[in-house]
Amino acid sequence: MSPERVLTEIDGRELSLSNLDKVMYPDTGFMKSQILDYYARIADVMLPHMQGRPTTLRRFPHGVEGTSFYEKHASDHQPDWIRTIEVPAKRGDHAPIDYIEVGDRPTLLWAANLAAIEFHVPLWHVAKGKAIPAPPDYLVFDLDPGPGTSIAECCRVAQWVGERLGRESLFAKTSGSKGLQLYTRVQRTTWEKLGERAHEIAQAVERDHRTDVVSTMRKDLRNGKVLIDWSQNNSSKTTVAAYSMRARPEPTVSTPVSWTEVDKCAKSGNPETLRFETKDVLKRVDKYGDLMAPLVAKPSRAKAKA
């Protein structure tokens, strides 16, 4: 075996890991071995947010400063123990797509070894007796700061959304990039109704706070405002998974945060208070557990409806 490859066993599965000393984040010297170590250690809280969901990988073969690509199709060369999910194409004349399901630690590390730094999943999961794509599990708002704003302004907008939906059923996480994302559980609804509901809420917040919020994608309207991107509430859209790393200059992570932290960031105006790298996230999980765990609790516990 090449000296650049290392055979290891993860939860009973044999993996061949390669190029462990390769620097993936040049600004910090963060290596591929550190990416693998992070995903191995975070898997217990990350995997429940991905299980049963077709996963889109964003791969960076030459590190975060190199060319990247999104990979939806399962590989012909992947281990036979990796589960796949066949998703019909949006157009009937196209072939369905076999996605991988990142449902266990070996699959997560196998994908990370392919230089998959980011993991993106839809708002639905495979369920027995349900067609694919299945009905939505969540309603989500992607709060995207426009020029002149930051995640601090996103936190202020999150407070306004929370006033409408109720904080007790609304969960926040950083995007790991610049913004903030809000999730709430839904039951017994359709994608059409979900999109309509999300649009209505985004427009209502915009009406109340026109100088701070925009709900349309037009770039010329976004200066100094936060975009409430409600369009993510679509069966074909994906959002970055909780605890996924991001391809930024530093190894930042899409991190669940508490409402106390959201309020503090909104009050201070300091975006650095909600910026977390891998080492920070591992410490947070040791201290707080998974702040978004209620989202993946059994459906009978969910109270929110669209």
C-alpha cells in the first residue's frame, strides 16, 4: 500500500484513508487528518440530522482555495455497505439520481476522505410508505446578510421571526459562513403549503421592518438589509447540515446556537460571538450537547405545524 494511504477500521468497517498531511485550509494549515478527526468526533450529534436524507457532497480536492464541485451521484466505486437513496429527477425524461445516505460514522469518514468538506441535505427524509421526495419535516428561513450587515443583524431578524413563530419551537444555527438559519418542525403539510407559509412570514417581517429586511432575491435591494430566504422550502433544495464544516479561510462550522446567544449577538452587534471553528464546536457539544436535538426527536414530540 502507498505510504500516503492508511488502513483503519471505523465501527467495524475498513477504510483506506489518503493524503492525511495535505493542507486543506492554507491560511491556518488545517490538514485533512484534522478534518477526519473532527468528523469522527462530531458524528454522534451530526448523524441524526442526516440519517435518511439524500446527501449532496461539496468536494474540495485541492483544499478550500482550489476548485470545488457538488456531487450528488453515488459512486460506482464506493464500498457496497454505503446506503443509497434513489430520488426521481425533477423532469420526467431524466434518469433518477442515486444519492448516498450519510447515516453512520464510516460513511461520513469515507466521504470526508474524498475531500468532502461540506454536507448538504434536504428538508425531508425517507420514510416507510412515503413517496420520494417525502413531505417536509421542517420549515426553514435562511437569513443572509447583505452588504453592510453581518450575522449580528441576522440575529435581530431572527428575534422578529421568533416573535411570530414562538421561540420554543424555533431553533437557530449559524451557517458557518456569514448568516443564520432558523428551523421549526412541521407535520402533515405539503410542499406548496410550506412554501406559501414561509413566504407569508418573510413578507410580514419585511412589512414591519422595511429598513432592515428584504424577502426578494434582487441584489439591488439588499444593501444594508438581511434577506429572509424563504425559497429554501422546496423539496429539491438543500441546506448545509448541522455541524458541517464550511469552506471558509478558517475551518468554521455550521453551529447550533441558543436564543441567549442570538440575543447577545443582536445586542452587541459583534459577529465574532457567533463564529465557531471545529475545536470550539467540539467543546460546545461536550458542554451543551446538541442544541438542535429536539428537531430530530420522534415526530410525536413535535408540536409545530405549518
